[in-house]
Amino acid sequence: HPRILDLVLASKLESVLGVGDYELKTGEEIAVQGAGGVVTGIKKGIPKSDSVAGHSIGINRWSPELLSKLYPFMERFFASKGNNHNWEPVFDEFIRSEGAGLCHYEDCGSLPWVNINREADYRKAQERLYDLIYPGGTLCR
């Protein structure tokens, strides 16, 4: 939903992760953990609990202050653990150590969005969204 981007960009907070409703279905879901608007972690495929603020939508805005601390952390992280990582585990470790309190989450509630991790997800999203945008239309392949 286009309003998700608006919410993240218009947030008064410096660094924000957009989050939506969280429900564990496949184990691929990325949960943003937090309390009082502050991100305390980000984990893949965890059960819903009081510590889960929502599902990471993947629309984020990070401040220069956060990035000035994140980049040196990433250099050390990759030097010690290799560089074949998704962003979430790296960010989780950063938030749990040097980045504590630097990032907040913006609750986008139940606004609709589609999670795309693979080409098959993209194709399903195209078909679903096409019908939402162009009722009665046919998706050209």
C-alpha cells in the first residue's frame, strides 16, 4: 500500500523500520522486536509474543547518526563472519550491541503489502496486484 512509504518517510523519528501485522505462517517472516517504539532486535521465523512489534515490511529510513555507527560495525562483522549475510541478522547484532536505542519502528498496522523473496513470489504478487489495480483485467505475461 502506498501509504506505508508515506508513514515511514513522514515519521518524526530519525531512524525507522516499517512494521505491519505479524503472523508466523511459513517461517520466512521477519519479526521486528521492540517496546515503546524502540527496536530491540530483528529475527526470522519466531513465534508471535509480546516482544514482537510487527513484521518487517522492508521499508526503512536510517539516519546519518545510525549509519555512521552501522558501517564500521558492518566492516568488523564481515571481517570476522564473512560477507554472505542478509541485512537482518547483521542489523540484529548491531541493534543488540552498539546500536541499542538508535532505531525505532513505525507501525503501519494492517495496510496491505506483499512479501517478495523469490521469483515465484513476484509472479503471485503481479497476479494479485493486477486484479486489485485493474479489476476485471488480464495480466499480460
